[in-house]
Amino acid sequence: MSAHATTARLSAYLDRELPAPEARRVEEHLADCPHCRSELESLTRVVGHLRRLERSAPPPVLAGRVARHVAIERERRGHGSLVQRLERRLARFELDSPVFTTFAVVLALASILYLFSASLQVIEHRRIPVRVAAPGPPVLGPRAEAAGLTFELRRDVWWQLGLSEAIEVDETYLTNGPGGRWLLERHPDLGTLLGRGQVVVLRDDGGRVVAIMSVGSSSS
Amino acid sequence: MREMKAITMDAMPVGARDLDLVERHRYGDETAFEEIYDRFGGMVYNLAWRLSNDPEEAADLTQETFLRIHRHLGKFRGGSTLKTWIYRIALNHCRSRLGRKRVWQPLAEETERRLPDPRRGPEERALAHDAERRVAAALAALPSRYAEAVVLCDLEGLPYQEIAEVLGVRIGTVRSRIARGRERLRRVLEKAEGGR
């Protein structure tokens, strides 16, 4: 390197982003070039100024603002467009028309009858006995062992012994998500608990409280 | 006191955690989005602050960015990390809101008015505060392509490869933008310090 090093090269050297052979050539050049050494020092000062710029946490009220706007948007996307479509369609009818009133009453009655018959089918299905699960880890009354830990069943949730139901969960994994699948590959016996109780709550070795939630039917 | 046994999860890949958050969001778990804000709210806010040099503007930009994240989170497929994906959304929004029609201005006159009188006694904290304001103003006044690269490198601490993924450019371009950004800042700061 007989000419001076470019600013881009010195800048990348400063960031340790040059491949090793190129970095060595820059170092050899710097040893013999006061101009480039001065340039590098100058760049170092600029980077020093930048890295001393303060980092700030967002204002505490911002979390609430974001949550409120997200909730409004969720509401609008969930119901607003449907309401607008219905309003436009209803506007085509004369609302005091007897024909419309009769139609609305008939439609309401038909909806109620349909929902009632659908709920009867759900109740019928629930009467079908659930298949007995394959034998799993030993169940000690309302307790079970899995992943080397002891769990206690409380209201359909398997709690690691020692964890209170009042504790805040730090992280949740779904059994069909990548994190849930990763966990179940390493601790398959947790999957047997999830087949029975739907949710398992435990503490990891980082101190975080983790919940694993079964998604979908237990027969899947 | 008996120590509680625990399960080891440190080896879980970051990508798996990211995708889990997204899956939970798709299933309607509202706490998933709260976790995303907790993890990335500070990152987005500081990015917006340094590009705008205005804390109130940064708060608005952060709020709007997270609305966009909420709208599009279901489309995240893990092609990048969630962090990179969020950086891209934040930068795109900052670019469109801040309006990149600025002309490069070295702020020379304004800086000269703020220089402390050397005849006064040392006031190190005031000097440091002044220096920070000059640097912050100069950074926000850079052309956006340079400001973004410098912020991601020197303030966010990302390696060049990750900056390239966020900006959607080659590493050589990242190197060049960072260097040119620093060079422009150096000229501004040296002029403000008396033309060293």
C-alpha cells in the first residue's frame, strides 16, 4: 500500500471489519505513514463522540399510547368494516317499511334457531367419551414428574412445584411453534402433560417463568 | 432454603423465540405484542430520536412504527431476525415521515453562537452537554443514507453484515456510507472546534 489509505478502509479497520490480511496491510502502512495515523486518530475521535451520545428509554407514557392505538385499530379492523358494510346495505332499504321489519324479525328468529341447534351438536360431541391417553409419567395424585421436575395440576394447568399461581409468566410457547417444538424434542415427557392439562408452567435456569401451551385438540 | 430445580433453555435459537412470538400474536395472544414492545421499544425510540434529533418526534415515530409492526406482524416468516425486520420497518417509516429533502448544512453559524467563552472557568458538564448537542444535531442533519448507517453502526452497535441486511444493500455500500457519514461529521465538528 504505497498511497494513503482511503477513509473507507481506515473506517472499516477501526470497526474491525476488514478481513485479516487486509487489516495487516493497513497496520503495516500505518506504521510508516503519519498522515494516515492522524486520519485514523481523527476518525476515532468522531466515533468516540458518537458512542458517547446518550441512550434513552422511551417515555413511560409511550407504552400506554401504543397499547391504546393498537386496541383501537384491533377494534376497527375486527368490527368497523363489517358495521360500515351493513350500514351501507341497510341504507338501501326504507327502514320503516313493513317488508323490512318482517324480514328482520324472520332473520333474527332463524339465526337464534340455527345457533341453538349448533350448540346442541356441541353438547352431543362433548358426551363422547375421551380416549384414554397412552401411559405417561407416573401421576402422584394431582402431581406428575416430567423433564426432571415435579408438577402439580391446579385448574387444568400443570405448575412446577413451588411456583405460585400469582406469579407472572415471562415467556409463553405454543406446542406447534418453533420454541415449543424445540422444548418438546428435548423433553418429550412434557408433551404427555400437555395432552392432559393443556398448559405447563415452569422456571428455566435463567430464572424466567415459562409457560408451554397446547394448541388445537389433544387428538391432533 | 432448598434451591428450585430448573429446566435449561439457553440453547434455544433466537429465531425460534421470534417465531413463537409471532405465532402467539396470530393466535390472538395480546401479550405477545406487549413483549415485542418491551424488547424493541427502546431500540426503535433511540433510532428515531437520533434520526430526528427531537424526542417528541421520536415518540410519535415510535408509536406509528409499532402500529405498523402490529399490522404486519402476521406476515413475518423468519427470513430475517425479528430485530432486523423491525429495524427495517422503523427506518422506512422514519424516512417517509422525516422527509429526506434536507440539504446538507454544516450548521456552522449556529455552532459558533454556542461555543463557550474560553475566558470563563472550566465548566465541564456544560461543555460536554454542548458537545453532545452539536454531535446530535450534526448527525440528524446528515443525508439519510449516511445517518442511518452511522446510527446503526456507532449507536446501535450492529456489525456491517447486519447493517447490510437491515438496509438491503451490500457490505461494500455499508462501509462506504459509514465512512462518508463519519467524514462529514468530522468536518462539521472540527469546524465547530475551531478548525483543527
